[in-house]
Amino acid sequence: VAVCDHFPDIAAACRERGWEFFSHGIYNTRYTYNMSEDQERVFIEDVKASITKWSGQDLAGWLAPALTLTERTMDLLAEAGVMYTLDLFHDDQPLPVNVRSGRLISVPYSLEINDFTTLFQGNCTPRDYTDAIKAQFDRLYMEGEHSGQVMCLPLHPFLVGQPHRMKQFEEALDYITSHDKVWLTTGRDIANHYLTHHYDAFAAAIAAGKTR
């Protein structure tokens, strides 16, 4: 979230568009590994204050810097009133996270169609990346006919925003938005919907051991 301090015009443009501000840490190189519980609690509160300062929003979602976690992270997020985490990659649907107090939801993230792991680490061509996005969507759209699925598309402007990649990426977006019954939304809205309609039933089923 330090980008807001360094480039306030970007924060203002995001506010004007009504985008959700969520946390990917203060800097993506300031890891939470080896933090004490008190240090991590202060870290989370610092991020919350920055989000509120620059967006006027409360902090709803968390993606740890460089995906770094401690054994206490989920508990501290729930304690701080954070609604959802993107740090668990175990399903294509939201699910409750077991925390010592409060409530926390896991909203699906993706490393498979993340532009960092594909375009940068995987050295995929723009065509390969677009085909992967479309294939991911096709499968989840089919499965979602009877049970809603979440497709998260993590992006980094310095990668997908390169001019030679934009045409193919726009093709993928046009493909997705050409389908009916697709909810283009935010993590906050997904978490709110899940809390309202599904959380209690899923949490009760998990507590009763009826998840198979």
C-alpha cells in the first residue's frame, strides 16, 4: 500500500473509479516471516490505517506481501476485522477459515493464470496467456452452472500492461464478458455475499464433520 504514499495521484484515480483497496502488504519486500505476534499485529494495523487514509474504506481483504505468512496471520486478520484472505489456494469457491476468534473467509486467488507466474516466470507468450485465461474461464463457467465458482485474475501493470501484450489480453476480457451470468465484482463483494448466504451453513457443516 506504500504506492499510495509515493504516488498519490494513482490512489486518487483508483478512488474516482470506485475500486476496492485491499492489502498486499506495505511493500512486497517487507515480509512477515519471523515477526512476533505483536509485530505482526502492528503491521496489520499500519496497513489498515493506510487503506483508510487513502481510500476512505475499511480494510476487507488481505494478500500477504510475497505470500508470506506466520502461523498466527489468519487469527490476527480476523481479530483486526479483515473479512477475507487471498493467501490460500485450495479451492475455486470461498470457504471459512478456522480462526481462534471472529470470522475469516478464504476467497480464491490464482497462481496459475497470474501474469507474474505465466508471463514473467513461465515466459509464456501473450497468446499462451490468453488461451490459458479462456480455458480457465470455460471450465469454471461450466462448473458454475450449478455451483458458483470464483475466477481470480491477478495482474501486474508492468507485465500485462506492456503494449505487445494488450491486444491478446483485451481478447480474453472480451471473451469473458461476452457470456451471460458472469459477475464482475470485487473480493469484498464476494466475501459479503458469502457471509450473508453461505458462511453459517458451511461453518456448521465443518464443525459437524459433514464436509465430504
